[in-house]
Amino acid sequence: MTIWIVLMFISMIVLLFLGFPVAFTLGAVALMFGTTILGTGFFDLLPLQIWGVMTNFTLLAVPLFIFMGIILDKSGLARELIETMGILCGKLKGGLALSVVIVGALLGATTGVVGATVVTMGIIALPTMLNNNYSRELSTGTIAAAGTLGQIIPPSIILILIGDVMGVPVGRLFMAAVVPGGVLVLMFIIYISIRATMNPEVAPAIQIQGNEKSVMQMLLTLLPPLILVICVLGSIFFGIASPTESAAIGALGAMVLSALHKKLTLQNLREAVQLTTRLTSMVFLILVCARAFSLVFNGIGGNAFVFDVMTSLPGGEWGFLIVSMILIFILGFFLDFLEICFIVVPILTPIAAALGIDLLWLAILIAMNLQTSFLTPPFGFSLFYLKAVAPEGIRIQHIYKGIIPFVLIQLVTILVLIAFPDIVTWLPDLMDRIHGL
């Protein structure tokens, strides 16, 4: 059986590398190996697996948060935030880059749509940074890194999916991600500030046109998304609403903000619903086919094989943790976060539980690691999103070179979270004490 297990996993990886669609690859590999080894009757168990996915109330938050992000993207919120933060920070050394990081964090906490965030900031902020003599590498690296902050800053789609796969309550996962997300943003800011101070030519202080904006106008730009974030996350943290119910609050709030911006047109609403349907269908199709793959993989003893290998590593839980993080980081060079989340994470979770590792802490480490899959060459999706909208003269080499420091910062952040687990568990434990748990 060991040969079949290895062949099944290698077949799946090879087909994904060849560019076949993820869902169909997982389904086809499961069908081929399942019928060959276990027989067609084994798939009588599959409808129960699919029924479990379709009736999962928590996963209903996925389309709601996707809809929320698309509506906010179409409302013009990103442009207003970038312009306002540019005015506030532009006079500082590296001010434009700092404003991009702050806006990326705000958009991550509201829209959470990585592709839309990177494209929007690439269109709006990148030409401004280049016109003001910012380094091409620093400009592109900052935009690509800031655009992916929505993967770790709640409410994040990837946190919902990881929570479901690992059996960790999504509400606690959102709480646990707040401080690590803030630490990552702070480390980005520190890096940009140090680099701009040591080498002002790469990120000079500038005089932003448009300082005529009043304080009230700036507040009217910054407060609405902050209020929306507080409503969505606050309702979860204080036990007022479940993650799915808070997603509904967020979707409604996004429509209100869009209406206030006079962008809640029938055309925008139709496009948002259609795109939400496509993205949600893609996620759930991958999830269903991943269940079929896991069913066959477990049926031929794959989980037991991996369990034996991982638990026999030297160093016990630390050996498992180091190998797992390295494995996910390497796979992130080639595979999308959805593929890693639905294929690799379910295999690692029972091993971590058996070793006594806190699954909440591990889930945040995995989420932070998966975020690098959007940034690591050669297949980082954020890099391609940015290259597609970058002005003439920006080569993919500039983007690759610019993103390296930010990937290293994320790896350092993961090491910090490993060394100090309380950074992850502090806020969930605090909220438990507030609720008297």
C-alpha cells in the first residue's frame, strides 16, 4: 500500500503542476485510485462527505464575506483610502509606502479580496510612487505584500476554511489572528521606515497635492470602514453573533457604504452577485473533490502512513512543527493556498492533535505560512496581479526582487509566533475571561 500512497500523492502533484484544474485533478485522481484499489462500492461513503460540506453553517460565511469584499471594491473605497492616507503620510520618509501598508491592512479587514486589493493599489498607488522617485523594487514589493494582508487579518476567507478543516472555532481563530496580523503590519512599517531613513533616495518624503482636504473629509473617509470592521469583528468577539451572522452584517454594511458612495447600482450589484457565485462555486467544488481525495487517501492507509512518518521525526512535536512549516512553505511556491488547505492541512491536523499541539496556535502559523504562497516566486498570484496592471517599464524581475524582503519578514514573524505562542492565544483567552469561560 505504501507504493500506492506515494503514487497517488505524486500523481496529484504532477497533474497540478501541468496546469489541470484543481477540482477536476483531485476528483480524477480519487476516482482512478479508488476504483483500482478499493472498488466502486467504496464511493458509497462519498455522499455523506458531500452532505457534511453542504450543510455546514459556518461555511455559509464564505459567500457572504466574498460578496462583502466585492461590493466594497466596487464602491471606490480603496481609492479614497489611498488618497487620504497619502495626504496624511506623504511628508514622511517612505510615507507613500507606509500609507500603502496601512491601506492594505484596512482593506484586508474589510474587503479581504487579495486580487482586487493588489490590482486597485497597483493602478492607483504604483504610478504615484514611481512618479515621486520611489524605488521600483520597494514600490512593487510593498504593494504586493500589503495586498495580501487580507489573508491573515480577519475576517479572512482562508481563516474560515482552515477553521473548518482543522475543527477550530472560526470566532476564536479570528480573535487569534488579530495580534499576529498587527505584528506583521508593524514589521512591514518598521522595515520601510528603516530603509527610507538609511537610504532616502529609494523612498523620499514628498509634498502630496490635495492637502486642501479638511479633517472632517478625512474622517468621513476613514471612519466608515473602521466602523464596519468593528461591527463585524466586535459582534463575533463579544458573542453577539456567529461568524456566519457577522458575515451577513458585513454584507449589509458593505451595501450601505456602497449606497453612500452612490455606487450601489443595479449593474454593480449584478456583477457582484455573479462574481460571488463563481468564486464560491470554485471554492466548494474544490472542497467537495478534496473530500473525495481524502476519502480514498485515508482508505488506502495514507493518513496512517503519514502519521507514522511524522511522529517518528526526531524532536517530537518541534520536529513535526518545523517539517510541517517547511513543507507548507515549499508547496506555497507551486500550489495555491486552497490546494494546500484542503489537501495537506487535513493530513497534518490529526498528527498535531496526537502530539498535543494547540490547534488554534497551529492554525495561525499555517495561515501566516499560506499567505506567503501569494508572494513567493515563481507562481505567487499577487505578483502576477500586480504585473498585469503595472506601468510600462516594470518588469517581473523588479517585482520578484522587491518582494524578497517582505517574504523574509513573514518568515521572521512566523518564528516569533513559534517562540512566543501567547501572541496568538492572548486575545482569545482574554475574551474567554470576559465572557466568564
